[in-house]
Amino acid sequence: MRRLIHIAVVIIMLGAGMFWLSPYRLDKVFAGTVPAIAATGTVEERRLSVNLEQDRAKLQAEFQQRAQQLDQREIELKTLAEEVEKKITELQKMRESLQQLVVEKNAAETKRIKELGMIYAKMSPAQSAVLLAELDQKLAVAILAGLSPKVSAKIMDNLPTPTATRLSVAYSTLAER
């Protein structure tokens, strides 16, 4: 746009008989120097030049404002990312803690079931059968699994047939796992 204005100014000057421009001055006009336009430009050209400068200044101000907003947003995102990382770390620690608690709970349950199995092994097979028939199927199978086959057989022999069958099936699927 500037180049066209410069060319138009030169043509106007040349057309008006202003051949006094030296090659040095033409180089300045074509190089895009503003003083050449301001000194030789028309009122309309100067108005356009001022409007362009104002628009450029406004765009620069908007650009700087947007850049500041982006910088602010970037800082906020970094802060949020750090907070998320801290939360993730906390959650991972809690998860590990919960996993450890589950392992400890399972170990304690296994120990208690073995102790319960020893108690049932010391009872008479008939009394053990009555108690096992009333227990939860998983617990009954776990107790039977912890007993020796000889003691388990005596207890199963004293169980009602449907209960013995149900526990046998559950025990066999336990053995397959």
C-alpha cells in the first residue's frame, strides 16, 4: 500500500513538472520513508496515513492485551496442572495404602479361618457338621479347605446330603481356581 502511494506521489510530481527529484530522493521515496510522503502527500494521503497509524496502534494494543491474557491463562494452567499432579500423587499413595490394608485384611482373615478350622477339627465331626451347615458357603468351604482330608471327610459324612453336595461343588470350583 505504501509503495503504491509512493509511486502515485512520484507520478503526480512528475506529471506536475517536478523533475527536480534526484535519484537519491527517489530512492528515499521508494524505500518507504514516511517523511517523503508527509512532505509531498496530499491531505487525503496524510489522513489515510494517520488512520493507518491509529489502526496499527490499536491492533498493537489489542495484541499486547491478548498476549497478557494468554500469559495469565498459561500461569493459571500451570498452577492447575501442579495441583492435579499433587492430587494424583495423593491418590496413588492412598491407593497403595488401601492395597496394603486389603493385603493385611486378607492375611488376617486367612489366619482366622485357619484358627477356626483348628477349632472345628478339635470338635466332634457331628458337632462340626451342624455348625458348618449353618455357615456361609464361602466360609464353610474355606474352613473345609484348611482341614486335613481325613477330618474334612468325617465332617462331610455328618452333613445333610444337599448341604454336603453344595459344599462339595463349591469346594471343587475353589480347587480349580
